[in-house]
Amino acid sequence: MTFGGFPPARQLLGDLGMVAEVASDSEARVRTRVTPHITAADGGVRAGVLATLVDIVGGAVAARVLQPDWMATADLTLQVVRPAVGPWVEARGTVLRRGRTTLVIEALVFEVTEDGSDLGGAHEGPTPVAWATMTFAVLKTKNPASSIQMASDFPIRWAFNGDGFDTSITDAVAMSVVDAAGGRVSLPVGEYVFNSFGAVQGGVIALLAEVAAAEALGAARGSGISMVVTDLQVSYLALGRVGPIVTRATVLDAGGEGSGSAVVELLDEGAGGRLTTVVNVGATPVGVPAAAVS
């Protein structure tokens, strides 16, 4: 399904096979199947893919809550509680606060079955595998740059249908590591990774930062250690339209035997190196559990 021509026939959201449902004017759900093509070294879904789910569910809620106004994502925070192994993962978004100039949405991510039913387990009731919040800036008029203009563009249920992945998601978006130690990763720009504004989708930006931080932290620790990103704090400053989008990472704490942290800056190289995004990242070496959500 498309909304105002978005997404195009060949696009990341279609290949993720996202299925969505609007539960009410202030609640929505978006889920995708877990495959090895979207998982990290610990077997759980990549933080950047979870951020993509969160970004889409947040947009679906915000479009209805803010109508006839529109919105732009200002920031996104994601904390992974434990590896999300599926068989499906689902983000559930609800409104936390609506203000005059901002809207705050919370999203909890759960492991579910194909029909969206919660998985049973040792816990009493479903427990989230990740937690997120998003802040949207309210645009008081519909933004003509977006191909999706009205909440009515979103039906109660819909699916983005694509061919799926036959390679890792990072290869599918043509991401390339230029310098692991410096956290320098490059992403070409095109409609495959675009949002309805004709700029790189917010979840893809998070995925790029995830890869950059994992590379830089892994290089800083040495000995072939694989790092899995468990925390993302994404501040969106400007749209990435021209490309390539390139990263540079600063390792704040290599982590010793535990978690490490880094800051990743994303720049639109084709737009004079304009800074588009700053991301604070936390990661753990494979085999070390993420801290529980407080």
C-alpha cells in the first residue's frame, strides 16, 4: 500500500514487510518479521531497525493527533532491554503529551506472533524488549514537501509489501565502512531510503549511527570484539537529501569489560558537509546483557 505515492515500489519499508494498525486516534502498532538479515551479533534485531519501527509508529500516531497540522521528528530515544528474537517484533505507540509546539510519543516494543498476538513466557504478561520516546515539532501548516498530507492517508490497517531481503539490511541500503576506528561509514542517498519528505528516513539515520558506533567501539576495544548497540539518543537537526551521508564517531568510553559509549555525528557530504544528526550511543560486547530499563 502507498500513501500519496509513498513508499515507491522498491523501498526499505516494503522490504521490511511492515504491517500496521491504528488502534485509536492516539494509538498505533507497527510490526515486522525477524530474520537474520536484520539482526545484530547477539541474534537480536538491530537497534536501528527497532528505531525504524518506532519512527513509523510515531509518525502514524502523530499524523492523526495533529491533523490538520503536520510534524517533523526532533528526537528519538531508544533503549534495548534484551535481544528481540521474534518471530515478529511490534512497536506500540501512544501519546504522552501534546503541547502547542511539540508532541511526545512513547513506544514499547514487544515480541509477537505473525498476527500480532503477544508471546507467552515466564513473565506475567508481555514484557517489552525495548522502550522509546519521540518528540515531534508541530508544523502549523501541512508541509508541501511531504507526499503524505492528511491523517486520512492512513487507513486503520495497512502493510508495506516488498520483496524482502536476500542480504543484510546494511548491504541492502549500500552502507559501507570507510574507517572503522574513526567510525566513518558512508550511505548513498536515494529513494530506497527516503521518507515522504524526500530525505533519508529517520530510522535509517539511526541504523547508520548504530553501525558507526559499533565499528568505532569495536576497534577501540580490539581483539575482534563485536559490540551490540543497546541505547540510541538521536537528535535530528536537518534533513539529509543530497548525500552521501557520512559519519564520524568519538569514543567516549571503550568500556573495558562492560558497556561502552560514543557520540556519532552525521553529515550530508553533498550539501557542503552540513551536520544533520547527532547521536549518543551505548553498546555492550556480545555476551554481556543490556541494563534493564529503569
